Amino acid sequence: MRTSLTERLGIDFPLFAFSHCRDVVAAVTNAGGFGVLGAVAYSPERLDQELSWIDAQVNGRPYGVDVLVPGKIDPGAADPGAHLLDLVPERHRDFLAHLFRKYGLGLPGGPMEPGADEAGRRVTPEGATGLIDVALRHPIGLIASALGPPPPAMVDRARAAGVPVAALVGTVEHATRQVAAGADIIVAQGTEAGGHTGEVSTMVLVPQVVDAVAPVPVLAAGGIAEGRQVAAALALGAEGVWCGSVWLTTDEAETPPVVKRKMLAATSRDTVRSRSRTGKPARQLRSAWTEEWDGAPESPGPLGMPLQLLLAEAAMAQVGQAAESGNPGARELANYFVGQVVGQMNQVKPARQVVYEMIKGYGDAVERLRGITDA
Amino acid sequence: MRTSLTERLGIDFPLFAFSHCRDVVAAVTNAGGFGVLGAVAYSPERLDQELSWIDAQVNGRPYGVDVLVPGKIDPGAADPGAHLLDLVPERHRDFLAHLFRKYGLGLPGGPMEPGADEAGRRVTPEGATGLIDVALRHPIGLIASALGPPPPAMVDRARAAGVPVAALVGTVEHATRQVAAGADIIVAQGTEAGGHTGEVSTMVLVPQVVDAVAPVPVLAAGGIAEGRQVAAALALGAEGVWCGSVWLTTDEAETPPVVKRKMLAATSRDTVRSRSRTGKPARQLRSAWTEEWDGAPESPGPLGMPLQLLLAEAAMAQVGQAAESGNPGARELANYFVGQVVGQMNQVKPARQVVYEMIKGYGDAVERLRGITDA
């Protein structure tokens, strides 16, 4: 099997696996795909450790790193001297305290925790630079920008290191803008994807992006968890696929057990695109958290990024712990980013097996298409 | 080219073209596809004339008819003795009058017009029966139920006439329910589709429906306007595709000129899923009509089906006339049902040419997939 990307990146199957979990990244790379580690949750020091671990596992096989560099963030948070937590309005603190009371969780320790400024700053162009520098000291085969055009410094450093830059987009306009900003590979992500996502579906978006940025190669993302969907993505003109959700219920994933159980039970109708976890629209499991922020009359509405991200991450860490201790209110609130393919994720498997089944399913789908066409 | 449906229905290419316009139906059937006439806008007498015209055009080639039989309608409207227009609340009449004033349209004559009861009744199971009886007196090759399970009378009459019954669904649960109710073919329609639609994308929905109803054949709908998308749909396991939007900008389409121009200019981000035209969520062009009903603080919110449908159809007929006379407010309000593929509809073409380009594009996509796979 060969596309422009299998050759260029030295992989057997053009499957890019986005995960925050180093074990998934290494497993997919070792199975013939291309693992991409989401770096946003790590400090530069911690990222360095994670990548060293991956280096030791993959024996020279290629993998990549993904950073989050939004084009627009809360204007207050853009001031490098700001204490981000001071920017969280009283109304939002009060609403969070109300939610914690209502769901039997005690007091939110949430956005007051140490390290929040640093964590929030990592999703600014300046903050991401530290992560990019660390990543480029490792033998990575790709660096991806998950939101917004890759900043010039990222493109320059990656070019100097000979590392291709990928950029995720949800619209045709963003795709052409990302290519103008120096992206070497475009990930066209449909609305059905987990995490930050636009409104246009993969089926509609991919062919338009392919035509708009040709000859720049396009990966399809959103709605891809099995071989038939890989075949469909390549039929649309993609040179490969980018999958994130499907790894969340693998053996290797560090998904909190309560969330993993919810995902295994969920149908494709149980996700929602909501600003309530990061400040930007992101698809995730529908839960009391999304329902309250987006629908409760007393909700002040989510903050911008990164403030809502800080507030939500801290709160959800507490929620996760309480849920594991059996707190029923916490179980109602618990959720995580996932795409509509959650309805196809009904069994815990090793990541390697997911890759092999995808390759097998892809082959079967192409065979079926041959049969239909040649008859 | 052969799938279970090309053989069963006697067509060259498994492309089902839904249109309210008899010229499109005949053109697609004559080009080797399968035209399906949407019957909801017609009285039984008028439908009989339309089908006789098609019969004369297609020379025995197969075509079908689509009726709208929602499972749930406004309870008041379900009473066969009710005057439907009496059920439109004062608040909704007032809001409509306010909209007409605001957009410079004079007084709405809208929901008061004669024939409204009959039109509204056609989307009830009893009302649809008249259309079904007329359809089955013609040599149709398919009868489709566009919303809700096909009623038992429809299934019985179609079976007796040897005509397969198709049913449109937006969820896996509805698909299994429709098969249990007697559907012979399932149309799995993703959220990106125009008209009444669910929330799950085509990419995610189709493989799940295929698995859930096997061996019942599945058509993919939503996001399909060109050959690459047909190939993708078949890769997902569909036996064919069902397209509606793409015909709206053909030469043959009776789309009002103002709406046609909006569609040619629209991107894939310019649609919205809204209850404002029929009472049930339906994807359509975003316009002042959808923004006002769904977002204005003074909006009473859309009514149920069929009341909102009656109110909106009458209002939009007036809006369309005023828009053609150059009224700028009317141009802001004007819209119509269309899917996200509207971003790919940038040129007026004969329907026949759309079919031929789709067949050619399909072949190219399969060829590309062979090249990738065999390399």
C-alpha cells in the first residue's frame, strides 16, 4: 500500500494515531502506523521524558508530536504578565461551586491550584514554543498544530530540522490559510470528530480541502475508527487518516475508568459539540457537565480559551476522583472529548489489534468496491 | 457495475435522485440512475398528472415516489375534524406579522389561505394514503417513506403491488425499527443532508446501519454530490447512494431564482439544522428566516409539524415572490432545504451531466484506490 505520505514518512499504512498516551503512540508506530503524541498536557520537562520513553520503544520507527496553538485566545490571557486565575470572573467561580454542591462534590479546589498559569500559558504561541523546542530535539517525523495556523517560529524551526508540519482544519478557508502559513500536510477534520471541531462533515469537507490545497497532501479526520471508514476517506481523496477517539477505549489508554465505561456504552448520538471544556467548540460525551454549562438558566456560559480549559480541567480532575470513589453526582458530570465513532467503540482492545483490524477492514472494503465496479 | 440494487431495480448506476421536480426525476432515470419524485407538495390529482408525464418520458425505465409520513405530529392536527389553521397560536401569527413588517413585506396572507387543511393533512398517515394509492397505480419501482416508519397500510399495498418500500433513517435504532415495520431498503441519512435529518454524520452512521440491518440493502444519503463521495459511500458498505441537494441547482430544477443564486454562492458552512420550516429539524440555507425563528428574543419558537410547515410554506411563497420583485428584506429571508454539499454546487448544469460526472468521478476514485492499494 502506498500514498505520498507512506513513502515520505516511512510507514506501512497511512494511519495517524493522535493520543495523549505514550503507550498508544508507540503501539501504533510499532504496528506500522504513525503515532502522534498530544503534548498540551505536559510541561516541557515532562514532554522530554515521554518522548525519550517513546524513542526507546519504537526503535527508529516514525512518530510525531501535536501542540495546541489557538489563533485567538482570551485577550486578558494573552498578556504574559497576567495571573490567569485572576481573570476567572466571580460568576463563573460561583456557578462551579453551585455545580459542585448540586452534584454532591464539596468545594471546588479547581482553578486555584498551583501551576495553572503555566498550564494555561502552554496553549499560547509563546508557551507552545517550549514544547516545540523539546519535540524537535527528539527524532520526530511530524509536528502538528491542532488549532489555528502554525506560528512562524514553529514552521521555521521545523523546516530547519527537516520535520514536516501538519495543521488541523475544519473549513476550506482555514486549509488554504494554513498552507499559506507553511503547513506541509493538512488534516481535514469533520464535525463528527472528537475534540475541537467545526460544523462541516468529513464526507463534505475532505474532497473540497483536497481540491483547494492540491498538491499538498490531506489526511481525513472525524468519523474514522475502522477499515471501511479508512477506505471511504481515501476514496474522498485523502492520502491517509488521522484518528483520535478510537484509542480511548484501548488497553493502553489512560482514560479514567468511569469515562471508559461511558464510552463503551455510548451510541453515536451521545456526543455534543460544546464550549464547556475548553472555551472553544469541542465534541465530547454529553454529560451533566455539558448540559449544565450549555443549558442551565443560571449558567454564565463558558469562558474563552484558556480560562475555561483551566477551570474545567481542574474541576474534571476532582470529578474524576470522586467518580472513581463511587460518587453518583460525579459520575453524571464525568465526560471527555470523543467523536461520534464512540458508537462503534464497544470493546476494550490492544491498540495494536485496532490497527490490524483497520488494515484488514480496509482491504476487505477495497475488495468489495472492486467487485461492485468490475461486475 | 453491480450491487444488489442495480440488479433488483434494473438500473446502470446505483444513484437515487430525490426531487420535487418531475424533469429531474425523468432526466436521472433516463441517464441510468433512479429518479424519485417527492410527492408531499401535490394533491392526489396533481400527483397523478406528474407521474403520467414521467411515464411518458422514461419509456419503462424505473423511477419511484417519496411520501412524508411522520411518526409524531402535533396532537391537535391528528384530529381529522380539526381546522389546522385554528391551531396556529396568536403568538405565532403575531411573530410572523412582525417579521413581515421588519423585512418590508406588508401583511402575511400566509396561513389563512384556502387548501391549507388539505395540504397539512397530506403529512398525516391518513392523508398520505391518497398519494400512495395514486403512486401504486403507476409503474413505479420504489416507494419511500421520508420520515417515520412506513405505516402498515403503505407496506401492505406496496407488497401487494410488488413494489419495494424504502425508509429514510438518521439513527441505527430507527433503521432496525423500519426493517421491523417492513422496509425493504434503508436510506441511512447523515446529519449533513438537506431536509429532515438527525445528528450523526454519514461516515459514522452508514457502517453501523449496514451492520444492524444486514442483509437488507442500505443507501447512503447526506454529503453526496460527486463521484468521490459515491465511492466513499460504497466503501462504507452502502449498495448505492440517495442524493437530493445536488439537483437543486440543475437546469431542470424549479428552485426559485433567488434561492438558486444563494445556493450557488453558499459554502458548506452556510446551512443550519432548524425547526423553522417544518416543525422538525431540517437542514436548510441559513437565512434571516432561520436566524429570527431560532435566535430572536421575541421568537415564540417553531410550532410542531404540520403547523409550522403550513405557516412557513405560505409565508415563504410570499417571500419568494417579493424576493423576485427585488425586495431586499425578502431576499434576506429566502431559503430552502439543502445539505452541506451546497458548497460543492457552484455551477448550473443539466441533471444528466451531473449523473455522468458522478459516474466518471466514481470510476476515477476507485481507480485511485486500486493504485494506492496495489502499490
